Amino acid sequence: MHLSNAQLVACSRLFSAGVLREFASLGRSPLFSRLAREAGLHQSRTELPTIASAFDAAFDVLKTVNRRDEYIYKAALTQRVLLGRHSLRTASMLSEFRIGSCKADLVILNGTATVYEIKSERDSLSRLSNQLGMYRKVFAKVYVIAAERFVEEILRESDSHVGVLKLSPRLQVQTVREAICGADDICGATLLDSLRTAEAIDVLERLGQPVPVAPNTLLRAVLRKIFVQLDPSELHGAAVQVLKAHRSLSGLQDLVTALPSSLTAAALTIPLAARERETLAAAVDAPFENALAWS
């Protein structure tokens, strides 16, 4: 089926934080209604009984090879790695996690910290070298998951410690090159910059280090002096445990079960209160026909 670029963009934006936050706070989403029309989903309204089925239809459009955007890759990693190999009880996931001047597409925390940089069919490799250099300072394992057309270039241009994955037409995550663990290369200063102050203090406590007493205006500078002196591997291990505790997803299992699989990746990366999660789950069961009238 031929779709215009504008329709593909609308399909992609249906999975944005703005749409899910409207559903979670209001039980309805005028933005969803507008985007569904822009995507052309209203033309199939008789085949889409619920809002959930409309999300699934948009996902089916986007997952076609050569149309796949970043969200499709995130969804595959969520289903195949986070939920397929681990569980929400033992692992956590961070999206758009800031490292220096970069934002990591996806980070999965289990026994270690693994970052996944996505290079979809709609991306380029222009920033990849800088991104990988930054990620190596914070994460023990670094992977690039890429469209088929990028794989050979990434293998040639990246260091051998960088893992390379590709996404099959059936959204299977396939390993081309395994990542090599590099916890000993963690940079304490860069890691600190990625942590909230409360998380940084928790890291020190887990390592048996005294927590500095300093004015708020000076505390980060004092913490930096401590972090750069810590053993990189031990620092990494403590940071993984702290991030898993502070940003746990264990309370989201019921939401994941209630939502269509097409929405799982989005729902796991948007902070929602318990009541908002209930509102979201109920909202996507509403008739799609009704949603088209929202404004």
C-alpha cells in the first residue's frame, strides 16, 4: 500500500509521549484523533473496532522494511530483549538517556548496563562515531542496531568492542557481532553527569564511601572529585544497581499486559502515576469510531 511521507510521519507520531500522556490524563486524546486521520486510518474504521487495534494497524504500517523508524527498533528491543530474555522484575529500561552531548536511544539494565544506538532506515551514520565514543565512557556494553544497508559500514568503521545487531523483516533482533564488555573503561566524571544527584549519593553509599557534606551549589563538583578516583568496574556495578532501583519498571507489568504489544515500548518509557496507567489501559479499549470525533 502506497502511503505519503506525511501519512508515515502521522503513523509514527501516534506512538509519541504526547499522545499517551493525553490518554493517561484525560482518558481521550484529540491529538490521537487528528493523527489517525492524517495517517488515513479513518478509512479503515470498519476494520478497527478499538483504539488499540488502530495503534496496531499503524504499527503494521511502520514495521514494513524501508519504512521502519526508531520506534519500531525500540519496540523490537523491548519485546525481544527486555521482555524476551529478562523481565520487568529483574531488568529496567531507559530511553533517551543523556550522556554528555548525546542521548542514548535505549539502555537495558540487568546484571550490567547495555546501550543500544538505533540507526533505522530513516537515519544516517554521520554522528555515530561521536556517539559510540561517549557511550563507551558510561556503559559496559555498546551495541548498534541498524538497518541492513548500514551493517557493513558500521562493522568497518567501528571498534571491535562495539556490538552490531540488525533487525529482520519479522522484527527478530539478529547478532552480527557481539559486544565486548568494557566496564574497566568507565569514566567516573561522565557517568556522574548522567546521574541525578540522589542517584550519585546512593552509588557512594553502596560502595561504602562517605557522602560529602557541601552546599548544593558545590555538591556536584565535590562528587566529581570522588567519582574520578573510584574503581571503574566497581563504580559501574554500583551505578547499575542504583539505576535499576531508582528507575524500576517492576510496577508496570499490569499495564504491559493490558496494552496492545504495539504500545509496550512507548508505555515503558513514559513516567505515569498508577491512576494514569489505569486510565490509559481503559482508554485504548474504547471504540475507534468514537475517537475520530474528538477535538
